[in-house]
Amino acid sequence: MKAPLTRFYCMSKECGFEETTHKLKEGIPCPKCKGPVLSQRVEKGEINNERTNSHNS
């Protein structure tokens, strides 16, 4: 069974790292700036809304 879909993003707003995946990546440092990374579980409808909104802007 897959892990839940999770969005990982850097705490530093200047960095801008963000990744959405089913892989478990808890506790990893940011690959860009080596800072702390936060995670947020993504619901199925949220990922589709993000893609739609990015195409509209």
C-alpha cells in the first residue's frame, strides 16, 4: 500500500522548494538550502485544484 500523498516544502520562503509525493521523506533537510522541511498531507481534490489554479494564472 502506498503512503498517503504528502506535500513537502521548505520553511524558508526565499528557497521555494516544494515536492508532492507518496514517498516517505520525514526528517530530511531541504535539498536546496539544507534548512528544515515541513510536510502536509494532501487530499485528492487539493492537488487537482492546485494544478487548475496554476494554469489559470
